[in-house]
Amino acid sequence: MKNNSLKDLGEVKLIKIIEEKILERTGKALIRDDTFFFKLIKENNQKTIIFNTDMFVSTTDAPKQMSYYQMGRKAVLMNLSDLIVKGIKPKGIFISLGLPEDMELSNFIELLEGIIDYCKKWNLDYLGGDFNKTHEIIINPTIFGFSDPLNIIYRKGIQAGDFLVANSKFGLTGVGFNILLNKKENLNKFNAYKRAINSVLKPQDIGLEGLQLAEKNLATSSIDSSDGLAKSLRDLMISNNYIGFEIELNDNLIDREALKYSEEFKVPLEKIIFEGGEEFIHLFTIKPDNFKLVQSTIKESGGKIFKIGRAIPEEKIFIIKSSKRIEIKIKGYEHFN
């Protein structure tokens, strides 16, 4: 295929390429219509359709080392994460694209393959979307799934004393972003931190813990940590009056590469852990009496769960460090700041 720019090809040919690529990689034909039609079968129970949209913008979401394939994959993953953490199995996705007119066709194909392959991994129906000419790459998915509303894990529902748990350890992306954005040396000099670098360029696959906890109604709240641990905890506090958190700064919370990097490069560990962002780690609160059942349920399914703290009846966030209780003021990532 000749490596033209998108401007050379035009909209009609690009739509044809998208259709052909979806059929080639999934075996499913793209539905050609102005709206979508999805059959929902009710079996004497109520079903709710749940939507999520999270925009990927290349200037803020893609370090220069990220490939086009990785951009496409990440755009789907970041939307999937927000549904899975609520206990909702995703069913379909629309994707609107904003693309520079001088983008080469080969790069567009690579981007598209990253999108389609990750949709296929989750058996997610790619139902179409829209695209337009922009100055940078913008990928704007809208993802949906169906659930009994009684099984959705909302942000609200925490009680003081609930355990705070996570399905992975924190700090890898904090290290990865610190290297990719601040270090000008060859990345080969940071071979000891490959997991951290890859956590940014190719985020780890999303765990299924949210689906398992929702099925048995074992979580009192949940949130995806894509804006960083500090911001996620504060978002939970907004939804739950008179609730704060006490976080244990130990091996359950901290990834070993984060601890090593903090010591080697004198970067504050709290900054790496609480401000990292884009980790797509899932946070849940659990009633203490259910914790052993949660552990066994998650272990049986091959998942992971780490107790990292507890909810407290005080609207503050504390860390327990060297047997001392210290309040943290970190806010986490916010757009336009």
C-alpha cells in the first residue's frame, strides 16, 4: 500500500480502510448506519446500559517514545478500565478520531491496529464513530456495557473502618514518567527500570477483580486510579461525607522498582506513589468481615488484591510511615493546572 498522507486519501477512502481493517482483524463487518442498534434481552430482571468516555490526546497522553500502535491500545484500555472497575463487562465501543492531515497512512494503519487488537482482546464490538481533521492525534472512545444496577460498584458507599484494597502496587508509572519526561539520556541506561518505562508505553492489562467483586457484591466502593492515587482518594472522599483514608506505606502499596528509583535518584517516594497517574490500578473498599472471602475469591480466579489502608471518619488522608501518622496534602493530577 502506497504510503500517502491522510490528506491525499480523503474521508471516504479512510472509512473504507477502517472497515477493511476491522473485518480483517476481527472477522466482523462494521455496521453502516447513523445510529447503533443493540438487542437487550430481559430475563425478568432489570438491566442498565452504562457508558464511559475518556479522551486520548497525543500531546498530553503520549510521551514521544510511544508508538502509534501503543497509542491506539492505550486509548481503548483507559476506557475499558473505567467500566471494569465498576463491575461492568464492556460490550461495544464507538471511536471518534481527530487526525492531522499530514499523518502518513502507515502510521494511521498502525494506530488503527492498536485500537482494533485491544478491542478484539476483550471481545468488544467496534461499532464505528466519526473523524475529523485536527492538529494532533485525538482518540475519543465511548464504551458501553450492561449490568443489573444492584451489581454496579459505585463510588459512594464507604463506611469508616472499611479496608482499602488495590489490584496492583503503586509507583511504576511515577518512575516511568520521570524517566521518559525528565531524563535526556538513552533509555538503555535505565534497563533496571524497564517495567516502569513499559508501564507508561504499554500499560498492564486490566485485572478482572472488579467483575468478580461486583458479582458477589463484596465491594462498598470502587475507582480507577488513572489520575493518581492522591486524586483518586480525594474523589472517593467527595462522594462519601466525613470519610478519609489512612494509607500504610509498605510493601503492599509500593512496587519494588519505585522504591529502588526513589533511593537511587533521590526522588521523594510519596511523589512517585501518590502523583504517578495513568496506572489504571483499581481501588476498592471492603467491609473488614468480608476481607478473607475477597482474598479467596480473587485468588481462586488468578487475580491480585493488596490491602493498602482503611477508611477513617475524618476528611483527611494520612500515611503511616516509620510508625508515624503524617497527613499528606498532595492533590494529584488535574487538567489545566
